[in-house]
Amino acid sequence: RSSYPFHGEHQQGIVTPAQSTSAFVAFDVTVEGRKDLEQLLRTITERARFLTSGGRPDDTGITGPPSDSGLLGAMVPADGLTVTLSLGASLFDDRLGLGDAKPARLRTMEDFPNDDLDRSQCDGDLLLQICAHHPDTVLHALRDLTRATRGGMQIRWRKDGFVSPPRPSGTPRNLLGFKDGTASPATASPAAENALVWTRAVRGEPAWVAGGSYHVVRLIRMLVEFWDRVSIHEQENMIGRRRDSGAPLTGSHEFDDPHYELDPTGDVIQLDAHIRLANPRTTSSESEQMLRRPYNYDSGVDPNGNLDMGLIFACFNQDLDRQFVAVQKRLVDEPLVDYISPVGGGYFFSPPGAKTASDWLASGAF
Ligand code: HEM
């Protein structure tokens, strides 16, 4: 689609089918008080509203810089742009007086075993997830948003991502060469969305969070030079699926059920295979499923001459602990950890959508 509605109960960019390019940009706010923070959030909302609908930018005076970077020409196309705002735990600390509104499970991302987190690439007061059909549209939006909010927030970290086209069909592949996103229950039906994606005002959550979602981002480097030296058999055992078709090792088509009940001792799909640990498909693991919305990243070369690429693992959860954290804990020490290295990311909360032209994102927290 060429545009996604900005107003609604939920923010765009969550159940929206993943566009091909993205930027994940975390910011620290530099405003002093609650009133200025409100103004900052209103500005982000206004710019996102304009950019995601497209149109002609404001006229430019004859003096001073032009009102638009011009990257997309005189008429700004929507180009499938979505701008999703998420809030970090630090936004609710003593500085800004928003403590009472803090989503109950929001916190600084913990270190998991095998993590190698660079804290300068983690967390942040705000996160913008900007996605569109083309990279120049993403960059145009980022330039517009940073320019409009200058003085109110400062970039903390940024990672740009892309999704490959289906090769040759089905779900796109990640940079280990495997299809990524096959098992995606959370958007299968509105009932699944309501059970897995949208946060509700229960279990200690403040009322305003209803309709939002816990947004987890993990920047996971892939040690591709090592991976490319592993036999296909071993690769497939680590994941639990075939590399070519994406089928579970117990099946023949991508969307076949893995049928763990027919392989209780893990003779075909190992008990510690990634997909089996991530979702053992027991009754209790049903409510742990999440909405994954990952992107590949390529950041060139590290100082040692190794390829610096990996996965921007992004997911949305009704309940951070019941879903992402429970699954991540089970994945600790899976065989795949020798080939991946989490280096950054954070926990965020995506507030519900802006409902009308006068509403603004996170207004419920004020
Ligand atoms: C499934 C790769 C990190 C959770 C998969 C699949 C692949 C894959 C190839 C199978 C296809 C699919 O159903 O999408 C990777 C790689 C990772 C990574 C390369 C790191 C670089 C994570 C993390 C989590 C996670 C951090 C959550 C904590 C899942 C889940 C499934 C899955 C829930 C679906 C399992 C199912 O329902 O059958 N992953 N993954 N993955 N992964 Fe990951």
C-alpha cells in the first residue's frame, strides 16, 4: 500500500506488513519539564501525521533555509511510510514528573547471558521506528523529525534495516540465509492480536496504556564468517527448519506444523533447536507468542576487518515479561549463540494511537 492511516486506536508500524526499509533511532530528551515534553511529543505527532500522509511542504520564505530537505522533490509522497513512537523507561524517571504513568513492566533492558551489550547502543528516552518502501523516504522523515525537534531531543543510537524480497517465494530471509517470520500468529486474526499484541489496563498497568504495546529491540550481530563455514546439516539443526524451503525438519512445506508430539525426544528437530525452544507449542507457550517484526542490518566492517551485519530483532508484546522475556530466557545457551552476539537495543512502550487530528502520541500519560 502507498499509505497507512495515521489516526486510530493503535499506532501504525506494528501490525502493518513490514515495509522494505527502516531506521530505528533512539533519542534522549533534553527538555526540562513536563510542559516542554508535551510540546515535543505534539511536534513529533504533527510531523509524523504530515509525513505519513504526504503532501506539499509549507512554503519557504525568501530568506532562511527551505522548510523541507527536498530529498523527495516538491511533493512529499507517503510511500508507505509509518512512524512509530515508543517510550523508554528513563522518560518516566524523576526529571519529567511522569512517574505515575509509567507502564508497569517497562524498565532498562537487562543483560542476558551471552549478551555483549554496548550501553551506548542501548535504551533511550524515546525510540522512533521509521519504515517505508524506499530508503530515501526513511531518511527524509528522519531529517524532518530531527530538524523539527532540535533542542528537544538528541540522537542516542541508530540502526538502519532492510527486508529482502522473498527468495524465491514465501517469507523473506535473514542474513543467515533462513526464512525469518514464518511462524507469525499475532496478526493471524483480530482475536490473536488482542491476546498477544495490545496491552490492557490489567495487572498493575495504568489505564492509559490500553491499546499500546511493549516494543523490544535487540541489535544482534551475526558472526557470518563463522556461520558460512558450518555445514548445512548443522545449520538446519540449530534452527530446526530447512534452509531452502523454510519447512520444519519434520515437514515438507514452509507452513507445515512441526508436530513436536511425533518427535518427543528430538530425533528430528533437536530439543534445543531455535524454533523448538522459542515456541515448544505446548498449551502454556501459546500466550508467550509475540509479534516479530525484524529487519536485517548491514553496518559495513568492524575495526578488525570483519563484516558487521546482523538482525534488528524487533517485536511487540502485550506483556513484556510473559512473552519476550520468557522466550529469551529459554533461548539462553541455544546452539545458535555461538554465531550471534546481541550488542544493543532496549525495552520501550509504544503508546496507543493518536485518535484525532487534535490528539497527540502519549497524551494519555499526561
Ligand atoms: C523463529 C532466526 C533471534 C524468537 C525463527 C526462525 C528463524 C529465526 C530462522 C524460523 C522461521 C520463523 O518462524 O520465523 C533467528 C535469528 C536470530 C533470532 C537468526 C538472531 C540473530 C530471536 C530472538 C527471539 C526469537 C531474540 C526472542 C527472544 C523466535 C520465535 C520464533 C522464531 C518466537 C517462532 C517460533 C515458532 O513459533 O515456531 N527465528 N531468530 N528469535 N524466533 Fe528467532
